[in-house]
Amino acid sequence: MNSSQRKGAHKERQSKALLEADGWHVTKAGGSLGAADLVALKNGERPMLVQVKATARGPFDGFGPSERGELLSVAKGAGAVPILAWWKPRAREHRLIESYDWP
């Protein structure tokens, strides 16, 4: 695992912990090889499929149209909300960005 992959895995664990602290049950997708890194469930809420990114150039650097489209498609098929959890450099919390705010 290279340093970028380690950083990504660390941010996924941090996002998981933040969502769990807010009452969500969160499962990390094995290997994160699918459309989403995290699956989040909470009683009374629509499930969320979460893609985690930690990029200095902005939330959509490394989350291009094809990746966004795949997450949208999978989320729609599952009745889930597609979410981008973006970490600014040196941020202590992620910013959750719903698909209606994506380019």
C-alpha cells in the first residue's frame, strides 16, 4: 500500500467514526473497489453510499464524471443517497456533499 492509499484508508476510517458518532451504522466496503467506500444506515433515514476523498485541489479532483455517475447509478438502484465525503487538507472533519451539489 502506497502513502496515498494509506492516507485514503485513514480518511475512510475517520469518516466512518464521524458518521458513527452521529448515530449511523457504517460498514467500510472491502477494498473500496466498488462505487462507494462506506455504506451508512440509520433508523428513519435513507441509507447513504459514501465516497471519501481527501484532495487539496477541491472536492471533485479525483472524483470525475464517470466515478460520480457510477455512484449515482448504484445509489439509485439501492434507494440510497449518494454522498461525497471530502476532506480539505489538515481538516478535522469531512464535508458531506450531496449529489445535487455536484457539478
